Amino acid sequence: MKRVGIMGGTFNPIHNGHLILAKEAYYQYDLDYVYVMPNKLPAYKNPSDIVDVIHRETMVRLAIREYPYMIYSELELNRGGKTYTIDTLRELHLSYPDETYYFIMGGDSLATLHLWYQYEEILQETAILCARRDEQDTDALYEVRKELLKVYPNAVIDFLDTPDIPISSSLLRKRIASGLDVSSWIPESVYHYIHEHHLYEHV
């Protein structure tokens, strides 16, 4: 049975923090590979802030091409309507019933997981691997995990040992719009693509 990571997101744009998260999950949990899965219409985000899917798809492909265990997945892009994680998990289990899934996320996502559509079912369909930032963040996330386990006691919610990653896509967009350098925060190929296509120059 294969152990498969799933790292979903808007990737608007993808950055080094995303890649570090995928790499640490792969090595720490002995995964066979990691699906990197951009979504089309996130239910919880304003679509006007998101660049065209063609650009996000290309940036993801560029960012992961040197990591053979990271596999680009267009599963959520091909689905019509808004993107819900539970639908993705059900589709994967139906298509690949012999795979065990590990959903990779940041601490901010775990803290708001109870607001996700059918989050109780998400806890049943996948293990969750969560990144931590610092000791204070860890204490808060342990409390979040304790509350989620009350909802589904058999849930698997583990924490990745990751370095501090003070990067967010929203911060990158603001810096780019202000003309500030972001070259150390994103893969070189993505950096050049953003400038070539004049992405995020206005927010």
C-alpha cells in the first residue's frame, strides 16, 4: 500500500515554504510521493485576487520539476464548481483504494479546519500532517488537535518538524506590487516567470 501526501492550495504564487513543507512530509513520513494540487475556485477565497489558472499551473510545474517525488495533479482543476477537500479525498479513494493519504497543511489551516466543509469526514478520510512555527504555536495547535479528536477520536493528526517559514503568498504579492525583491523566497524559475508575465504588479 502506497503512502501518498497531498499538498493542495491556491499557490498564488507557489513559494519555498510550500516546497519545504512537501519535502519534510516526504522524508519524515516515508511517503512514496506527494501530489501538489492547485485548486480552481477555493470556497473560502475571493477569486478576484487569484491570477489565471494557467499561470498558477505553470508556476507549480516549474517549482516542482527538480523533485521527482512531487507529482503535479490537476484533479481539482478539472472539477467544476467550487473546490472542497472532502470531494477530492473521496475521488482519490475511489480511484486508488490501495493508497493511504496524508494531507499536508500549515498550522493556520489546522486552526480553521473546523470551518471546512464536512470537516468531520475529512478527519476520517485522511491523516493530517501539520507544520508548526514555534513553541507558542505548538501549544495552541495541540489544543486544536485535542478539540478535533473529540469530534473523531480515531483521527490521525501529526506535527511535522519544520523550520520557521515566515512566507505567505499574500505577503509575496504585496512585496511584488511594491517593487520589493522576493527572489530568495521563491524558486528561480518561478521568479523569472512572474516577472516575464508581469504578475502581481498590482494588488
